[in-house]
Amino acid sequence: MVTIELPTEEETTYNDFKDGNPVQVRVTVPSSEEGNYEKGTTVDIARGSFKAKARIVSDPLIIGSPLQGQDKTISLIIEKS
């Protein structure tokens, strides 16, 4: 299971997620790990000492057009599970 880190500077996203609202996050991953972020997948969420489980509720959206072999930035919508 993969872990998505919520940045400490994104207080609104963190609070919305804690309150049970779906939130949009971006993750940068190697091309070989892209399959770990499919819709319906359960992921771990971390922010400092905060840990929770979440489910990806959107299809992954690739941001930009990375060159062959470069990491990809993916936009996801997650919700607390």
C-alpha cells in the first residue's frame, strides 16, 4: 500500500480530509508505480503524526506531459475510509 503525504502548508486540505470531505491531492511518482494509484485503491495518508486510510475515488489525471522515463505528477481525489 502506498502512502500519500499531505504537505504541512496545505492546512485547508488537511482539515477538509479530517472532516470527512473528499479532497484533491497531487503526487509525483515514477512511471513504474503509476498503477498503484488507480480508482478504488486504498492508500495511507500521512501528515506529521496524523495517519489515516483513504480511498481514491477518481481516475488518476496526469498533469503535464513528462518525458519518457521521468516521474509523473498525478492528480487524485481521495476520501477518508
